[in-house]
Amino acid sequence: MTKEEADNGRDDMVIDVPGQANAVPDGFNANYLRIYYGKLFPHADMFKWMSYGNDGKHPGCDKSYFGRREFSFTLENDIYIRFQSFNSVTELENSIKEKCPFKIDIGPVYSVDPAKRHAYAQSGDNVFTPVERELVFDIDISDYDDVRYCCTGADVCLECWPLMTIAIKVIDTSLRDDFGFNHILWVYSGRRGVHCWVCDGKARRLTNEQRAAIADYFHVYKGNENSQKKISLPGLVLHPFLARSYTEVLKGFFEAKLLPNQNLLASEERYEKILEMIPDASVASELRRRWQENKRASMSKDDINIVRWEQLKSILQSGKQKMQGLRRCVEEIVFSYTYPRLDMEVSRHMNHLLKAPFCVHPKTGRVCVPIDPNNCDEFDPTTVPTLSQLLEELNRGGLRQDAENEWDRTSLGESVAFFRTSFVQPLLKSCKEGIENSYNAKLQQSKNDLSW
Amino acid sequence: MEVFQSHRKSSSNNVIVSILPFYRSAPPLEVRLEDFEFFAMDRLRVLKGISDGLCRGKKPEEMEKLVEDLWKANMRHPQAVEEVNKDIISHFVLRLVYCRTEELRKWFLSMETTLFRHRFRLESSEAQRALMSEFKLPYKAVSNAEFESVKDKLSQVARSMGQNLAAADAIFYKVPFEEVPDLVSGRRVFIHKGHAYVAMNQVVSLVVTQFRSYISKALILTNRKWTSTIREQEKDRLTPIVEALCTSYLGPDYSQPQEFGEISIKDIDQVAKTSFPLCMRHLFEKVKEDHHLKHGGRMQLGLFLKGVGLKLDDALAFWKAEFAPKVSAERFDKEYAYNIRHNYGREGKRTDYTPYSCQKIISVTPGIGDHHGCPYRHFSEENLRAALVRMGVSSRAVEDVMDKVHNRHYQLACTLTFEAVHGSSCDAGINHPNQYFIDSQRVLQSKNGSVA
């Protein structure tokens, strides 16, 4: 912590509610936010993250780095202000506390301080242009409305949330094993999805073309309500990435959880959707005939969905099937229902703004907390702390002289601690090593240049 | 002039020089003024041919044949040295022509890269290896030991593409994945911990990436030189030729609405039924139905309407009214109005955006919840047939249209639709939605004596 971060700006306001002394009614408003930003939002940790080690302590630090990052605020009344930039944690913190933004977005690091952008040309040498930006992903459960029957649109429950969990597993594994990235932050978006921030130096310096290539690598689910076939897996075998995703995550989840929980084969309306994906009409008809004759799960005590799925698999994978399109049909069905559906546009461009972690979602009041990818099965979106809940917890603790680390006495404490120890600290360690190494290399270089 | 030569022995044992230049520096040759123009026009025919091929969605093998034929037809010369000179000179002339705006640079870069890619593939593998070392790519071949350890995965990747890992392909290069974005994009390589294992036959990608990056930078430099010195110096000699070369091949951009200058809101519903091409009809119908459109659709339809002659105020009123059931007037003003004004060049960097051409629309892939893009390319057969019938296309004409679609001639399909709906021929073929609109209005006006 630098000297700049010492003064926390004590805010002694406590909410008085008639009746229960500590109770805080549900809601989302500027008053609640003011306290949240005053006592709970982890300004210093966010600053440390965004500085990527450029805190001025080492001579190799780039002191202008943090100041070249764009933030945008959405204020009350939907007023939206872009190109906000700050030169220190104090400036960042004071601006947030003063403006009380309903939403904070993080943009790229530009070539110059965004506040000075008008002095620079559109093209040529001295341009105002993004130079670094984390590789980001956005997955929204409303994009899965055609495969979940428990909720639609903005709603989410414990039956369908696991779709997000497996999306995290598939993408996280690939980012680490295939692409070699290490500093990855997954964040709950506050209502119905997740965001992913890949923060390695290599990731931040990717060009738009390289980002598009990675997004395309992950792009398997194609199409929308107008097109028929949304997943197409040609080829004799699957690419190792797809094969691993299938055997390690998707197959198990589909067969054990999604299939029975969403009753995907239990009724005609639902099983027709799956039969439609079988390119051989005679195979589809055969299954349809069997299932229509056998409306009640007769002899077997097993779930009807599982029984029917086994029948489908045994016909399609029997080896008697010679037709080209049938080879990967079973995998195609599983992929259509479970493979991650990413918003491609979010990942492709450096200048895309994305909501900051630890913001509060206006519609649900829930905090955008980090998700541990190694324990994502345990994450429950319905128990994420809400703004009013946190304020209530603060009230219960009473006033304290020491206004630091207030989050420790609330449910937010766990999230902030995780953010620090599992993400920020390892990241900063790696950044500082990088800064030192390149500084030393430069020194060596200039020594070499000077030598005769 | 730096040119790499690789020697190829013909059957009669004469050494034949085969050259693929990298266009590193302008040739210090004397060129006659007529040759300046004619060489450029011949090359432009090749590039335009490539552009058409890509638009029609030709597969790589088809493109390779196309490039070979185009080159033979326009650029061949019995004397190899003359052919090389023409190649280099024509390239540098076209650099002058196409360096002047962002959109021109993008087009030229794309076509020249495609041309280079296929010419490179047509070279023998020794020639390719030699060209690779010319580019000084520092990637080492994978050692035998490492190859053994990843052989299974490499084989899996090959088989996923319908190929086999032949003994000859035992030479693999290990490169950082950032260097081969198009291979990553198509999942055509095995990636592990940030490194891609590139087969010898994929090496093209490495070289092409280098080529592309070099030309991209060169174009920016050329533009600078052009605006600062050349254009003025050459205003009586080369400049008029350069400016004529550009406009003669890129058609009108429909940014300024022409004869049917204005369309007001009350006219839109009517002209949508009679004169909109299918892509815009679909978007229009969806706006009416859903009272919403995602960003891609808003851009495609919004810019089209601008080209049709819808004034900014009318555009704002139109979108506001259509969105009204889902978006309050206040929210509309805050969230959508800005972007519409931006499209008309009244905000931000004040670029007056041009309506999208067919080429651009065909090249996008709509995602979940999207309705933009080219319906001839993305709609399922069933949905497309239904849409054509709703437009009033006779069942026989529908068959002709579907035939074009199956052969991936999307613009020809749209042209046939136009002809079927209007009962008159369209010889020029459709390559821009606004052209469809204008031609349609022309036909209707000549029939009714008034604008429909």
C-alpha cells in the first residue's frame, strides 16, 4: 500500500430504519451505494490490479501506465461518462465515492492519458489508440434459453446455473493448458452470467486479429433461431480441445445432470428438438416410433430421459451406421445443449468496455464477486451477497474506529480475500519480475552498446 | 530491387526462374506512362476476380484454381523477367491507389494477401522452404523426441480435418500461437501452453502473416508520402490516373441518396414490402415483431435506411416508435439515440458511415439473437423457402434461387429473387442492398408512373 492509499475517507453514516435497528430493506439506490463505495468496495486492490506492478517503486516502472487506463461510469439517471482516467488510487477512490456510479466499466490502456485524447490525431504517428487490454469473455445464460426449461431471459436458478459452471470449466482449462495463460479472473456478472478477464502480459498485448482468432477457436455453437444446424462437427475425430471438453466436462454433465433435470427426452415437444438434429430421417423415425409407443417409463425404474438417451446412443453409435453425418451426431447433440456460448463481439476488440468486478447489479442488488474456477461447482448465484444484506451486516457490527478492511466483517470478506490471495498477489509477483527483468535487460543492452 | 529467386528445373533440364516477390522496395525502373496504367488495370482485374470469388464463398481449393487462372489470363508474360517487372510495378502502382483511406487499404490488403497466399501454395515445397528462410522466421523444427510425445495429438488434429499424418509431415514447427491466428481460428493446429505445432504444409500461414503485416505497414507509409508530397508533385501526370483507377472499380457507395432523395416514415412500411431486399425485409419484420434489434441488425438496417433517404430526425422517430413497447422514450434517448446520430456523422469522430455492401453483409456471421447478415447464406433451407414465398416469388423461381444458394452464389440468388419479384431482368447483378432498392423503385416507377 502506498502512502496515497492511507486515507479511507471516513463516512459515519448509518442507515436508520424504523422498527428493526439493523434491518436494511432490499434495494439499490445512491444512498446504499455511497456506503458501499465508502466502506466495502476494494479500491486499493482494484488499483493494484490495474497498475500491473507499475507502482513507482522500481526504476523500471512506467509511471504513466495507470493514468492511461479508461474507466467509464454510468451515473444515476443513466448518464454515461466515458474516458475517465486517474493518476493515483486516491483520485480513483475519490471520484467513485463522489460520483457514486451505478456501474463502472473498465476499458483499455491507451497510448496516452484519455483526458488528453483530443490533442492527438486520428492517424499517423501520434495517435490516441488502445495499446493494452485484458483478453475478456462474456457468457450470458439468456443465450441458452432454447435449452433450459426452468427459466427464461434474466432469471436463473440452481437447475440451469450449472450451464455456466461447465462453460467456466471448458474455457478456463483451455486458456491455461492450450494457450498457456495463468492470471485468469472469473467474475459473476451479478444476474445471469459470468465474465472472464485474462490478465497475463501476453494477453493484454494481443492484437484484435489475435483476439478474434482465440474467440473463433472457442466458437463452436453457431447460428440462431433462423438457422437449423447450430453445431457441426465434421471430420473423423474431434480436435483435441473439443475431445477433451467432451470427455472431461460436457458428456458427464449432459448425461448425469442436464438430461434428467431438464427432462430433455420426457415429452414429445422436447424430444422432437433432439430428433430434429439427426440427419438420417429413418433413424429419427425409428426412435420416434419407439418413444410414442412407450409413453410411460414401464419396466425400468431408471429416469425415462436416461433410458431413451441410451437407446438413441446405441442406434447412432452401433457401427451399422455408415452415413457420413451420423458419425458425430451424439457429440453434436451434447455440444448443442452444453458447449459454452460466448458473445464473440466482446472478445474481439481492444476497445470493448466491460463491467468492473465488485460492482453491484442494479436489478438484483448482488455484488459481482469473483468465482474460483477450481471450485466453481460450489458457486451459488442465489446466495451471492446483496447490497442491502451487506449494509445490514455492517450495521450489526456497529461503528468502528478503525475503518479499514470493513469487508472482513461482512460476507464480502471471503470474496475480497480470494481476489487478493488467488489473483492479485500472484499477478503482481509475476508483473514485478517482468518489470525487473526487462529493466535489467535494457541496462545490459546499453552497457553492450557503450562497450568498444 | 530485392527479389528472391528460386530455380526450378524443367524436364528439359533448363533452369527456369520462378519468382514470388515480397515487394520490399519500389523498383528503380523506368516505366512508360501507359504501362503504369495498363499494368495496374491488369492486376486490378486479378484482385477484383479474387474479391468476387471470396464473396461467393469459394472454398480454398477453388480459390487456388481461380488465382492461377486469373494470373495466367492477366499477368503472364513469355519472358520471366518481364513478368516479374509487371508484377512488381503493378503492385506498387496499386499501393498508391489504395493507400488513401482506411476502407481502401483494408480491401487491398485483404486481396493482396489472398493472392500471395495462393501463389505461395502453388510453389513447390523446396521453393516454399527457401522463401521461408528468406523471411527469416526464427522458428525451429520440433525435435524427434518432442514429436513422439505429441504425435497422437498431432494425428488427431490431422484426422479432424479429414487428413492423415503422413511420414512426410513429420516435420513440424513450434511457434507461439500469436503468429498463426488463422490456424488457431480454424482449430487446424494442436496448441499446448501457448505454442502451436504447425505442419510443413501449413507453413504458408506463417509466411502469409508476415507478408500481411509488412504490407499493412507499408500502406500507411505510402499514404503519408502520397498526401505529403506525391499527390501534389504528380498532379499533372500520375495523380489523375491514380484517382481514376480507384473509382472505376469500386462502384458507388450509396452514402449520398440519389434520385429518390427522400423517404419519410409513412412511406417506409410500403416500400419495405415492395423494394427491400430480403436481408433488410427480414430485419424490418423483426423490428416490428420484437420491438428490438441487436447491435448488428441496427447497424445494417439503420445505414441502409440512411442510404434510402431517411433523414436523421425521421430515423430517430422511427426507431423510437418501433422500440416503444420495450424501451421508454427516456431510455431510448439515453441508450440508442447517440448511436443513430453517430451513424449519421453527428457525434464522435463524425464519420459519415456508408451503408454496407453485399460483400460486407455476406461476410458477417450472425450470432444468437441476431437477424443481420445475408439470409441466403445463413437461413436454413426451410426458412429461406418460406421467406421467398412470402415475398411473392413463384415456386419455379424459388427452385432456381435455391439452386444458386446451394452453389453458394448468394448475390446471384438475390438477383434472381429481384427478377422474380419485379418481373424484369437485372443484368448488372445485385452487389449492394441500396442498389436493389434503387433498381426496384425505378422499375416500379416506370410501371406505375409514380414512386410506389
